[in-house]
Amino acid sequence: GKRKLLYVLMLKALYGMMVASILYYKKFRKDIESIGFKVNPYDSCVANRTVNGKQHTVTWHVDDVKSSYVDPKVNDDFHAWCEKMYGDDDIGHVTVTRGHRHDYLAMILDYSSPGILKVDMKYYIDNMMKDFAYKIEGTTTQPWTEKLLKIDKTAPRLDNERKAVFHTFVMKAMFLSKRGRPDINPAIAFLSSRVKEPNEGDWNKLIRVLKFLKCTRDDVLTLKADNSQTLIWFVDAAFTVHHD
């Protein structure tokens, strides 16, 4: 009646295993460094090199790579290099998309307006609403209230089913907030500290965030820069303040 386990020794990394991603990262980084790229010391998935006096930038998430350069031919040459290095009839070839709009990691990156980047995640929000198994009634123009950081210790804890849903959708919202919807960051920062033992109060706070996203579904993050070269930083830090 005891459960039996089978241990195997892999000769090659299997797709989906953590070690496979690590090995791929090490190989890809070594390969691009061999053609002159230097990895950004602050973001290890961004690399730059200088081509004809101008900066060529590549960013990547696992095997999704974005190449940016003022001359399209340099991007074409980089694609050709990637195809030579990694393309194969058995495992597939390197595909490429070009233009001012790119569907990348659940974001529509829109460069249509000169000097402006729009990060459109409307279809990601639509999928969140579709996948949420409970009815979301109404909308709200505020993602939280003054009670956001207050924990009602008398509220019943969630059952295992809703606890799993709570954890899943807090993490989905975190993915969203770190890319295209920073306006929900405060609420999600708090709710992510409640995934271990969430209660009815936490559930209601998550529902409020979803109602807000439903109301503001068409809001799109717009980024642009001026020539002032003035950096402004806002920093707030706290430690060991949550029960989780």
C-alpha cells in the first residue's frame, strides 16, 4: 500500500523543468556575449551592444526575444544569426514579427505614436474576468478603500476551493500590475501577503480590485520620456509587517 516512486537520470534537460530554463539562459547569454553584447548589471535579461555608433538592445523572457535598433537591417541580421544558431528542421525555426504593434507576454506593445509606448493588456483583463468562476456584480472606480490594510481577525477563513482561487487571481493581478496596470499595485501588494490564510475580508478586497478592472478595462499604460534627464525616485520600504 505504500506509494512507489521512480527516479530517473535525465540525459538532457526536459522542457518545463527549472534546470532547462537555467541552461537555456546560460547558453543564450554566452552566445550573445560572443557577438559583442553586454548584459545589463541591473536586469539580467537585457543586453546592449554598439553597432555603427548606435545602441542595439535585446530583451528576452526565456525564448521570447525582442530586438530594437534604429536600422531595421540590424534587426534582420540578428534574426538571421538567431536562425543560424538555433533554427532546426526537427525542433523548429526562429519566427519573427515586425511592425509597431507586438503581442508579447500578454502585452500588446504599441509603438505607433512617435516617442510613446502603450502597454495594452485589455485582453488579459478580459481573460481574467472570463476565468473567474464567481459572479462579479457591478463595478467601482476605486480599487480599494481606507480599510485595505486592516485585517478583520473575526472574518471566517476561506474554504480550500476559494483559497486556491484567491491565490491564483492575486498572482494573475500581480502579473498585470507589474506590466500594464500599476494603479492596482497597492492593493495587490497587500493581498499577496494574505494568500496563506485568506479570509472573507480579503476575498471582498480582491473582488473590489476585479470590479475596478472591469470598470477601467480600457485604461492603457502610456510611457514617454522628455529631454530633461531628471530622475525622480519614490521609495517606501517596510519589513516584517504582515502575518504571512
